[in-house]
Amino acid sequence: MTWADVKAAPQSQSASRRRVSPVVRNAVACAVLMLAILAIYYPVHRQPFANYDDADYVTDNFHVRAGLHWSTLRWAFTTHDAANWHPVTWISHALDCRMFGVTPAGPHDVNVLLHMVNTLLLFWVLQSATGFAGRSWMVAALFALHPINVESVAWIAERKNLLSMLFFLLTLAAYRWYVRADQKTRYRRGGRYLLVAVLFALGLMSKPQVITLPCILLLWDYWPLGRLAIRSSPLAFRRKEQRELPGEKRTTNSQVRLLIAEKVPLLALCGISAVQTLRAQASGGATSGYPHAVRLENALVSYARYLGKAFWPSHLALFYPYPLTPYRLWEVFAAALLLLAVTLAVGLAYRRRYLTVGWLWFAGTMVPMIGVVQVGMQAMADRYAYLPFVGLFLMICWLVAEGVEGRRLPAALVQAGAIAVLVALGLLSHRQVEFWNDHITLWTHTLEVTRNNWVAENNLGTALLKQARVEEAIPHFRAAVALYPADPNSNLNIGTYEQMHHNYPAAIERYQAAAKLARNPKVKARAYNNLAYAYKDIGDFVNARESLQEAVTADPQFSGAWISLGLMAQRTGELPRAISAYSRALQIYPSDFGYLLLAGALEQSGDRARAQEAREKAAALSRNFGAAQRYADELLAH
């Protein structure tokens, strides 16, 4: 036997084994995990912000860019930006900006650090609860090195995934601490339970994917904590299988009710989070319009695809689209049959409690992301496996370890096999990290490993457009619209191309289509803003003003549209309206050129005192006052 397969240090161990203290052994094990993560993820320090969601979370988010202030905290707890309610995540990004500025290196490093902490926490939580150091380490190593987790680490916008996992694991640790409290000391148990609730609330406020945690705690009661003992599996039909497991007594119905009642306060937190999440998703237009039957079919197929990627992690991509045609009946049937077969096997092997816990962990924690209640347009996502795959890793490691013990395989052979698996996963992960080096590489790879991917076509076109490779970008935008005509972003980008080539009628048509199709308020506002400039270019100032008004109606926090409204009003002599629009823009995002525009309008209206005050605010904000003045003059002139 090896340390990887046995509980820590029985008294019968040899003197040579006793020389290595468990503390030293665990410290070395943790150091290996940390070094492995650094070896895989060090390239992310040089990688840019992704051109998919990172703008909403950091680069174009004025509140986050302003850093961590009281106003940021107030905004974080009240906003539904990015179609989510996750104040802890917003605070984390704002803290990044305060510490590192608006640069990608610092946030990338923080993501790697959080993944490292999560890995070590997972090792500690499992070892503390089960007593098995080696098996727990192997679960943590698979979690640390599996390629499907690269997306959660290399993508700054997925900070929410890492944070929610952090608080999920801390809650598990606190729950075990609460369970171990003296049953007669209610004060101590109450304080420990409060810590469980607070950590769970922080997890929900990072990302509501951890909403299934109360159910996981019931599984934790069943195994490894042993608070819930069930005599047999529902699938144990034969009388001889109805015996109790050795050394345990069956949990009475009243005890089961108490264990469930114990989770009720946590379920109340789940309800609050669910209400906030549904409101955020509705306001952000994040819910998709796929029919319910299509979503159910996709959920079954996706479960099977996730299982496949757990054992053979190939063709990983940032976005997996729904198929353009319905799934074939045999695909849905095969997926359902696979899930049923695994469930039956786990049920029949009920004496191996870790199989039940691991399988229900995977299947249960995946429910909020599996797409029955669809959020976004993706069929599945690698980031959604970050938490659920822990259940699969737990099943694999415990089952293999028991098999090794039963067959008395040589320790060197077992260790060599484990090392080979981890090295292979590490190499695959390192290769997957490199796809994030630049936007063109990322989306080109996504197109190579998926089919009919209109999101990848659009984002690759956007990346090319930012490099001024306009003629290379436009075929990708047209391909995206051909695959999915209802995509507002592709229509918006084609409109921009047409406007750049002075084809204003075609640009206006595309912008109107984008505004009509957009469900996200920010995309709708951007479409109306661009439409206003197309109208302005053909001299139709009435429609231009109406379009700008539509933009700020769709997204009242769109400071650029308020500035545009102010410019238009000032050019037509409507100074009170211009002053009001500039003031509104500055409330949203104070800027030096904005205050200079306000100062010009105030001075033109005869209010020299307020104009001087605005100039002083501009000077206080500005790093280059002369450049800000030239930019304000240029905006007003054009």
C-alpha cells in the first residue's frame, strides 16, 4: 500500500514511515500542486483582456474602473449589470483596478492565485472530512490540472466562478466544524452555523451557481460525515441486501427531518439569490428563446458531453452553439441511456457511498447551468464544469484506490500511472492556456473545434477589426449573420463597416435591425447610438436626436449617448438641454473632457461662475489638460 491509498498513519506503520510527519508530507503535497499550477498558468500574466465579457466586467465598466469606493460598493449591491447580481464579484474587479489599474496582468495573476487556493482548499476539505490524504490529493490534482478548468482561470470575467468555488469550499469546511461542535453547547453551534450561512451568502453573491449547496450538505451528512445512515439502496430488491452497513444504525425519520430542517435557513438564502438572479437576467435580456423541448434535449446531450470531456478533454472551446438543426433522436436516447446506466450502477453499489455522493454532486451542481432554464445562447460551457467535476474526480479516485487495494498492485505501478495521467492533463492544459494569448488565436481555435459557431465568427471579426484588418473582418460578420440572422452584434458590426464605406442606407438598415433584435439593453443602446451617427452623417438631425434619446432610454447609464445628446443640443443652440445632458453624463462617469464640454455650454449660456467650477473639476481629473481641451473642441466641431 502507498500513502495515496490509505488513511493517515495507523500505529502499525514501520518506523521508516513514521519518520515523515503528516504535516511535512501535506506541505510537500501542497507545494507540488502549487508548482504545477504555476507551470501551467504562468503565460496568462502576459495575456490581454478577452474581447468577450471582459469589457462589461472591467474595461468598459466605469464603476469598476473607478476602483473601490463607497459609491462602488453601493452600486455593486444594487446593479444588474451583465445580467447578474453578484456584488462580491464586482467588488473584486474594482479592487483589482484600485491595485493594478485597468491592466490585464494583475487580474490574471489574481485568477491563478484563486485557482491555487481553491485547489489547496479542496485537498484540505476532503482530507479533513474523509481521513484519506492520498485520494484527496489526487482529486485536488485532477481539479488543478484538468484542461476544462482553463477557461475559468484564463478568463478575467470568470472571476465569479473562482470566487464562488472559494466560498463553496469554505462553507463545506465550516459545516464540518459546526457538525463537530458539542451538541450541548448551543451558543457554540449557533455561532458556527452563522459562519456557514455567511460563507454561503458570500458564495451566492459571487455567482449563484452554488445555489445547490444545501443539497450537497445533505450528501456530506450521508458521506463522509456519517450523520445520515440509510439501510439500503432503493434498487436493493433482494432481502439480503436490506442489512444495515457495519458499525452504523439507521437514521430515524425524525433525525432525517432535523437534518433537513437544519438546511432551511440556507434554503431561504437560495430563494433570495434566485429572485435577484431572475430579475437581473430578465433586465439584462439574458434568457434565451429556445423552445422548452429543445432545451431539455440539449440538457441530456450536454450531460453526456460533459462526461466525455471529463475523460477525454478535447475540442474545448470558449463558446458551444446550439445546433442549427434539432438533435437526432438517437443522440438524445443514447445520452439518456448513458445517464440512466450510471445512475443504476451507482444505486446498486450503494455500499460505496462515495459513488452516490460523487454522482449526485456532479448531476446536482450542474442543474443550474445545464440549460433547462436557459441563460445566454450557449449549449454548454467549459466553465460550468469547474464545480461539478469535483464529484466525478471523487468517484474516480476513491474507486481506483479501492480497486488497487483489492488487487494488491505494486505501489510503483500505481504511482507511475497517476503521474502519467497528471502529466498528460498538465500538458493539455498548458496548450489550452496558449490559445488565450490573443483574440484572433482564441476565436480561430474555437472555429476549428466547433461547427456553425456564429459567436466565434463575430468575435473573430471584431478582433480583426480592432487591428484595422477591415476587409478580413467583414466575411466573418457576414458568416455570423448567415448562420444566425437574429444576432444583433453581427448586424451592428456590418452596419459599422457600411458606415465606414459611406454606404449610409445599408448602415442604417443594419443598425435598425440590431436595435430591434437586441435583448441586452447595452447592445440596444449601442445600436441606437450608431444609428444616430449614421443619420447625422446624412444630415438628418431629427432622427439622429430621436435615436440618441432611444439609446439613453434603453441604457440610462450610457454616458457616451448623453454626451452625444449634449453635443447635438449645443450645436443647435439648445443650451439648457445640452447642460442637462452633459450633467447626466458626468454623474455616470466623471471625465475631464466632459467637464470641459459642460464648461463651454455654461459659458455660452452666460453662467461664468459654474463654467469656471466645471473647468476646475476638469483640471483636477485630467492628466493632460491640453489634450482634454483639444478632444472636447474636436467633439463639438464634428
